[in-house]
Amino acid sequence: MAGTSMSSIPVAPSGLSRRAQRFVEVDGIRVPMQGIRRHRDAWVGRGIPAAEIDRASEFQDRWGGLALPPAWFYEGGPRILDADHPEGSATEGWSFPAGSGRVSMAYGFMIGPAGEFGIDANRWTPLHANTDGWVESLALAAHAGRWAKTVTKIRGKDVESLDLGGYEPVPEVQGLTDTWWRGKDSLIAHYRLPGSSAQRRSQHH
């Protein structure tokens, strides 16, 4: 994603599904951002491991400056994907911000020790195995919203009793806390935080 071009039209990173590539390039906007490698010496001087700075820099190269439409949950997700200095320790692991929120809220979006995309509030909760999974989930939500004929939302105990027979997980979402399931003519999005909920979207093909 990094480059010197000032074009606002993003180029989707490699490895995404065709649906997610199109979502990024059609619905996304590229905002010019400065790289974070210029902070490397200062951050190393503050005790941040060089490997963690490299990890944040790689995220910035791939995703930095990408603004995507709001997510259904989590107050819309990050306004712009944008890394910052890693924080943590050798014992608890290192994480770094994935971008600031669209509104003031009690949690932040972080990239975890193993590259997970998640939420850090009173505790760390990984939502997807990586940022690709988060973007895939946004693309799938946009697809479902565009084609769904009906939308059904359930919460609480109704979620636990949800019958997923005949459904299979959507692998590209790489869900950890949040997952998507695909059936013959419908999709189910299962969000566990904050509060258990699910949305069933019936669609025609």
C-alpha cells in the first residue's frame, strides 16, 4: 500500500479475495500518510524491539492510509487504518494501534502480538486472525447489504440457540471472536462483542 502517488484511489493489497479487492478499490479511499520508519531510532531508544517496529511498518506499508466505509459494529471501526508505536512487553507481548476510531469510545483497535486485528479495552479481544480478515468481513457485509432481501437481528440467548446446521464458516474472514457463516441462500454474521448478537441476511443469487 505504501507509495509516493497522491492518488486517492487505493490499490488492494495482494492476497485478498476478489470481493474484498473490489471493495477496497471501489469503496475505499487512500489518504496520503507518512511512513513510520522515520521513528525507528527514537522508538528503539525507548526500548521498543526493532522486530516490533518492523511489524508495525509492514502494516503501514500494506494498510496505512486506507479509509473504508463504516463497519456495522464497533462504532464503525477505524476511521483510517494507521499504525503507531508498539506498546507492551516481552512477557505480555507487543501490540500497536490499527487506527483511531470514528468517535470517542472506551476501546481502541489494535494489532495483537500474532498479527490479530482486535479491540483493546479492559482486556484484549482479537476479532480476526489478521487485518485481511477484518477487511474481508467488511467486504462481505457490504455484499450482503447490497443483495439481501431480508435482514433478521437476534441477541442474547437467541444467539446461543442459533441453528448453524447447513452453514459453513466463511474462511477468508478468519474469524476468532467474530465469524461469518454461509448457507444455501443466506449469510449469518455472528458478533460476540460488545454483547452477543447475530444478523441473518437472506439473499438471492
